[in-house]
Amino acid sequence: MGQESYHFLMFDKRNQAIVAPDEYGDNILDIVGGFVVGNAFLETAEIISSIPNVGTYTPLDLHRYQSTRCYYTLDDGSCIIELEMNCGELAEQVEEISIRFAVSNPIETYEKTIGLCKLLCEKLNVDVYDMQLKQTLDFLNEIQKKQTQNSFLEKRRQFISDDTISVPLHCGKAFWDWIRDQNKS
């Protein structure tokens, strides 16, 4: 997970998210249960691409083992939200969907992302895991909703101290190129 992004992970509701330390003491998220998202990769991709303002895209830092067919973006002109299936690896089934956005995006991007997550929860019968807070989201829990929003705002402040700055960018290389350009100015 990139430092520059706020990140959610979606997985089938019948599965369980477990965080446990690995042999090095790092906490690792493991999705246990073996259930997949949707019926097939193509069906899940069709559901995602049917959402208004969602289209395919190719990340600037795509690795050879990753497929462009796994990447989508919601770009409404004011923000960019990325969706990645199976960590970019093409397969017959979708095990997980990553939803993330660069913290440079307008603050309203957080609410748009939550709306997108809720929509996909309904269409795909998935749970949403907040990778910062390390917990599965309950959209009816107002306290948790405030915690996750505050977590996003804190992460944003790590990179952008001025709330008037908002630049719709992709995560990864696009964000870091923008940061380098800002430091040159």
C-alpha cells in the first residue's frame, strides 16, 4: 500500500479479515474463507465498468506480471479514485478489489470513495476493510465513520499541510512526480 494513498480493500462478505504478525513481526492482513467476489472476473469487471465515470486505465508503474484489465478509475473531473482487482493479476475469479485515492485529491474524494464502496457492497455482496484503521467498515456506525474520515485527514496532512491544495492525481508514480515538481517550485 502506497504511503501517498488512502486505501480500502473489498472482499466477499462470507470471508473474514484477520490481522496477524508474520515471522518478522509485521502485521499482515489475511482474508480467510476462500469465497470470491462475484461469479467471474469478467462479470465483476462489467459491474465495475457500468458505474458512471468509471473506465479502464493503465498505471504508470504497472509491472510485467500485472494486467491492464484489472485496473479501473472513477474520474469525474474533480477527483480520481482507483480500483484494482486481484493486485493487478488476471485470473478467472476476483478475490479482492482495492479502492484507493491519492491524498492530493480534494477532501470530498473521501465521501465519494465511501459512496463508491457502498454501491459496490450492494452490487457485489462485499465487505470493506479500511487499511489505515485495520478494521472492516460498518457504514451504519457513525463513530467508525468519523474515525476513518479523521484517519484520512491525518494521512493527508502528512503530505499536504494546506487544505486549499487539491489536485486530482493517480496514486503511485503520478503522485510522486507531482510532489517532486512541487519541491522544485
